[in-house]
Amino acid sequence: MTKFTSFIVLAEMRTGSNFLEANLNDLKGVHCFGELFNPAFIGYPKTQDILGITLQAREDDPLAMLDRIKAQDGLCGFRYFHDHDPRVLDRCLNDPHCAKIILTRNPLDSFVSWKLAQATGQWKLTNATHAKSTQIAFDTAAFEAHMRKLQDFQIKVLNTLQRAGQTAFYMGYDDLRDVEIINGLAAYLGVAARLSNLNRKLKKQNPEPLEARVANYAEMQAGLQAMDRFDLDRTPHFEPRRGPAIPTYVAAAKSGLIHMPLRSGPEDAIAQWLAGIDGVSVSELKTGFTQKTLRQWQQYHVKHRAFTVLRHPVARAHAAFCDRILLDGPGSFGQIRASLRKVHRLPIPAHAPDLSKTNDYDVAAHRAAFLAFLRFLRNNLSAQTSIRVDPSWAGQSTLLQGFAQFMMPDAILREERLQDDLPDLVGQIGIKTDMTVLDTEHPHESWLAAIYDAQVEEAARAAYTRDYAVFGFENWG
């Protein structure tokens, strides 16, 4: 048997990983250090350092943290979720001396449990009398997005282990209550210790059936029936791979036009234009496709055209910065924002500013914050940070490669030429229209115009070198 020098628990929130950690720590000679590579904290929310390494030091050199873990007496490891520091994942997965423990749970149960924890603020329960209960409104679109992230991560783990000729110890949520399975894990890890009883400190939260936990249970059932058929109880829960960003595609209500949006581009303006082509409202556009329904759409619209729209990297990065980081509207990333402030020292205001008031947030502050964000993007897109590369700011060439795994757009258009190019595109399928695209500028592009200069352009080019080369972007100004 391979002698393991460390271990990684590959799990997700609300899969029982805290309970598993508690039982691992009850095994003599074994220690689990929590979410060691969570971008927002090190190990646990209020921990300042682990084994003498601070959050900032871990951020600067995550592999040193791995080496420190291996150097400890006994067998040490940590819990790792799909949105933790990606820089350590490949090293762990390809290291035969790092034991892999894969813990999964019915994704519907874990999603509902996650939303309940968010609603109540109760993430652990040690005394049942302190249990908080509520109901959540199930959001099918949010669940589908959650599933896509989990599936992508699980497929990466599975395929990496297959290529490396390794295997893992697989556990389901229900296995955690079986002391013999925990002892089987101990045997897999190669430690002599065994448990006579399971750790009883942590109590199961939300034991009620789904009907009692979900306010719109009937709506949830209908939403799940509309999704692709797959086995939610499958073990080891490596669900089938799904198409690259297919649910984000937006098709016209009647005509054979489909937009493959690049996030932080002119999505709203394109949606309004697509609706106008058929004289319908934006809400009547077709989205939420699966591979199956997209193929059906293609077959029904024999003469169809797919297109995507490029936005200049400076304008796109600025849109992502405003929508996802600076402001706190729908779709903003509060946790990433906090990490950018705390770990990466970005000069972002503690609270989202009101961009309509210059006395609340001025041009100089915006320039400093956006420049810092561009410099962060350079590191982020080079896999040198613990924060995920979100589609909102990922390279447009990279996103197009993802599209190509299922289908290529017929046309790659540019934002500044839409008024000329879209009529030509729709003319190819026999549609004559005088519909023009509404103003595609981001609502806060005036702030970009106020701060743009050679330094901003240089920082954007450093972050998006490949996009500039592939698409021949000139200076934004």
C-alpha cells in the first residue's frame, strides 16, 4: 500500500464534511485542518494562522502550506471545495502520496440545506435545543447553476485521477453514520487507530422532509421535472457532463436566432433586440437550454444562426468590476469582494458606493480601485490566486473555446459594429428588419471614460494579452 503523507477531503458545503472532520480528528495520529485553502479565511472563519502560516502567507505561496502539512507528525490534511484555491488542486490530485477522500451528498438535499443555512445563519449545530428552522423558496435556475459547477469540478477530479492511475475513498452522506465505514477509511489511510463510537458533538440539522423545508415544493418538483433526467442519488455522484454554458444561451421567441453571450458584454441590449425582432417581450425569449433542448431547437429552426459579441477588454473588465465587485446589486460577488479587500488589498470601499453621488465616491478612488482590479486579473487569469476565474471576467478567447466543445457561433461580432453587422446576420435567414440595437454601453461606462488613460490600457493588456493578440483589439480610448 502507498504510504500517504497527507490527505485531501474533496467535498462541498452541506455534505457532512464538518462531521467527517470531527471523526477524523478523533483518530489518533490524524488531524484535519478545516478549509485550509478557502479564499476568504485559513482553516476556519476566525483563525489567524495555521502551523505558523497566515492567510496572506498562504495566499502568496499556497504550496508552502502543503509542504508544511506534509512535514507534521502523523497524517494531516484538509477539506477542499470546488471554489477553493485552484493552485493546490492539481498538485494534490497528481500526488500519489496524498490520499483522496471524496465525500458527496444528494445535490438537492445539500442545496436546500445550504440555502437554509444562509437563511438562518446556522452552519453548525451542537445543541439541538438551539436549532433554527425556516423554509426557503426553491430557485430552479440557481439549482441548475449550482449543479453545473459541481459537475464540472467532479468531472475534473475524476478524470485527473483516472489519468494519474489513482483512486480515492468514496463516501456518501449516509455513510458518515456508520462507524465501520469510518474505520474502513482509517484502514485506507494506513493508520492503526480505530473508533469505537462516532463523534456525537455535531448534530444533524434540518431533519425534516423536503416538503417541510421548501415553501414552494410543488414548484420545485415542476422545475426538477423540466431538467435533464439524472439520478440524484447516484454514488459516487459524478453526474453526467453537460454542455459548455448552454443554459446561458438566449434564443429569439420565434426566429432562428440564438445569442451565445460572453459575460459582462452587452447582454441586455442584445436581449431587447432579439425580443424586438419578433415583437415580443424579453421575458418570452428562450433560455435555460440543455444539450437536448438546444438540438431540438436547431432541428426545428432548420435555417438558424448563432452569434456572440465581443466587447473591448477594458470596457468588459470595467463592467465586471462594477457589476460583480464594486456594487452590491443582483449577481454581485460579496465573498470575493471581501477577499479582494482583505487578502489582495484592493482599495475598494467597505460598502458599495452610490455612483450617482460624486461626494460618496470620486473619480480618483474609482481609478485606483479599477487599476488594482486589473492587476488582480492578471494574476487571477494566470492561475496565481485562490479566487476562481469567473466567466464574468475570463478571457473571451477562452470562453469561445468552451462554446466550441458543443457548437461554434456562426458569427463573432463586435460591440462597436453591431448596428451594421446584425442586419446582415438576420438577412442570412430571410429576415428583413429595421430594428436597431439599443445603446450597448454599460450603465457606468461614463466612470470608465473619466479614468481611462494609458496606464489603464496597459494594465488591461497585461491581464488580457491573449485576447488582444487573438482579436486584434486596439486601444479602447
